[in-house]
Amino acid sequence: MARVLTGIKPEIVWHYFEELSKYPRPSKHEEKAAAYIKGWAKEMGFEMQEDEIGNFVIRKPATPGMENRQPVCIQGHIDMVCEKNSDVEFDFFNDPIQIYIDGDWVKAKGTTLGADNGLGVAMGMAVLASNDIPHPDIELLCTLDEETGMTGAIQLSPNLLKSKIMINLDSEEDGTFTIGCAGGMNTRGVYRYDAISVPSNTSAYKLTVKGLKGGHSGIEIHDGRGNAAKFLNRLLWDLNKKFDINLADFNSGNKHNAIPREGFATIVVANNDIAELEKFVKSFEAQYKKEFNSKEPNLAIFAEKCDMPKRVISKEFQIKLLASLYAMPHGVYRMSPDISGLVQTSTNLAIIETKENTIEVLTSQRSSVETEKGDIVNKVSTAFLLGGAEIVYGDGYPAWEPNVKSPLLNEAKEVYKKLFGKEPHIESIHAGLECGLVGEKYPNMDMISFGPTLKDVHSPDEKVNIPTTENCWRLLKEILKETPKK
């Protein structure tokens, strides 16, 4: 198969990114991509070590003259968020990502690209493979299952790493060093319902909300983008007030850390209300397009006749569910009072899934303040309780506390100024990074995070900027060259 990412720099990084993109790597199912990387490391003659859960580290000795420098760990996660547009046929467990170049951007055809964090892993592989980069002892740490709860980093062995310095390559804004991030956890509600027979003299309709931007629930949560689950619930609530409808199913979203882009519900409605219902849905779409005109220009909401469901949900449960979801918070809960523009606490209504006798709803909370994270979890839990749902809490992960006196940060700032002639931006972010968990296992680890510019991660619009990837590569090489002495 001919290579796609040719003629762009840095060639060695794009080579390994394209190779990695041939191997499926959904969260919790990274075995094919991991086998590729480990097989490559064996062919290259590198030392490799794996912990019990499957995180692994690849080691390369220092280049001549760099043996007295402090060892450095380069870290990235193998797994990727697997999102696609509903009209795209794609099997994330078997198909390679269809990459293409569009001007200054690398994108994927109808799916997530996986630059989050495949590009970081590719950069680590490129460092190991290169023979012209001065560097100290290098460890490339590849973690598993970052995107669905950071379980790889949570279970990382405390005996796997030898380095005291770590460069995480999972940040998404060129010219920025990240030195802290929010902690988070998932809160799930399980609604149990009784099904009843489909009423007579009715017709079935599939309600669809689509065309939303979606995006990363940590990075884009403050942007005012629409949530398809919330849009659809509002439509169902208004339909329930105006017509005699019965809900059969409700589905939206499929990733805890992505804002839902699409939502689907099946309802049945009395035959004599069909014309009015169709008219109402069209007016609802026009209303929402007006409300979200600047943020969601591709929004589409419509009703289509469909096959009759075998059964519907009881009216009593239907009202409880819709009321509970209407009360469910979504979006920014509090901005930081100390850091301008930083989201301090948020929650994402992420997934609604109808099963045989349950409807399961997954939400995701983030905060840089642990007590406030508990507060937003309580608020979400209250909405679940009002709907009669059973609540299941995830383990969560800690915040990464910023260290403005970090020696690694100070070195990186000087290197950046030397390379680019300006000061880098230093920030703490609302999205989650594995650094906090690594820091728990390795308390003396000095860490920073940086990366090229990525846009619309966790959505099929994900793209990575080519010129900033070259900037990131130059920066990484120079930081390794300037690593302090032991």
C-alpha cells in the first residue's frame, strides 16, 4: 500500500504515525497496535519491559557523550477514541484509519484520526529509531486505555520506570507547556423500566439529531457547543406535552469524554397526530437552528417513519426518565476564580443507551478542585435519584498539581525561547492527563506535557496541524539534547 503522508516534515514522525494508524487500537482493545510496537522494538534490538496490565516501556541507551545526563521518559497512550459519522461504514476493530492531507492538516475520512495520542507515541518511536539525535538514556512508556478511564496509568507498576524526568506528548496546542490538569470520574445511572404493548392506531417515527460538532469534553466543554442528548431530550419533552407519544428507545453518544454529536429515539404516535407531529419537529429544528446558529451550523433535526417497535416504555417511566435527563446538568459548572479562562469544574452528559429492560446513562465529571468534583458528582447523582436510577460510581483519577518551580519546565522554557524567539505559554488544563497518576506511582517525577496543535479531537473532525508537528519535533529533540546532568 502506497504511503499517504509523504513530502511533509518531520518525515520520520509521520512515517511511524502512518504505520501505527494501520493497526486497530480502541480503548481496552489495543493488542494489535501494541504487538506492532513491541515487534518493532524487538527488531530494532531495544530492551523492553511490560507490567501486569500490559503497559510497556522500551529503552535505548544514551548516545555517546550523553551518558552522564539524567534519563528521560517519553510517554504516550496507545488507545484512541473511536468515533465515526453515522453514515460511514467503518470497523474500528479491524480497519486501518483512512488518513489524508488537507493543506496544512492531516485528517481522517469520516472517523477520528487517532493523533490523540498516536502522534505522541510515533514521536517517541522516532526518537528511538533516529541515529542523529543526541539524547540521554531514553524510556518510551506506552500506556493502555487512557480514553475510557486511564486504567492503564491507574494500574501502572511502580517499578517499571527508571527515569526521574517525564515528557508527556498528549497536549494539543503548539507553543504551550502544560504543567497541571483536572481530575475526573464517571457517574453512571441505570434506569430499570417496564415495557408495555404498542398502542393500536399508531405509527412509529425515528427522531434524529445530527450534524453537531461534538468534541472533547475537557477541551471544548466551555465552547457552548450543542449536546445531541440534551437536544433530543428537550424535543421528546415538548412532544410528550403536546401529543400522546410512547417512547420505545433513546440512544445518544458513545464515549464518556466526547460531547454527543448525534442522538436517536423511536416513538409511536396516534395516527391522527402524524401531520401535526411532523410539522412540530420541523418548527423545533428551526427554533434550535436559531438558538445555535453560530455554534452548530450543520445541525439537523428530523422525524422519519420507521418499523413499528415490538414494545414501548411505560408512560410513568417515560416521564420520570425525561424529567431526570432534563434536570441533568451538562457543561461548565464553575470557572476558575484564580486562572482567567480556565474551566475549574464541569460535567458531560455523554452516553444514553437503551437495553432490554434498562436505559443506561453515563456522565463524566472533571475538576481541578477535589471537593468541588465531589459537589458536581452529587448534583448529577441527585438528577439520577429523582428519576429512580441506580447509581454506579467510577474510580476516578486525581488532578495533576502544577509545579511552577519544575527544573524540567525551566529548561524547556529556555529551549523554546532559543528555538522560536518568544516565550511559551504555560498552563493548567481542564482535560485529563496521565501525569497525575504517574506522579502518584513516582512521586519524585519531574513532568511537563506538550504537543502539536490538534483540533476537534474525539470527533470525526479531528485533525493535526503539520507545521506545528515540526515545531514539536524540534522542541523535543532540543530538550533531550539539553537534559541536565545527573
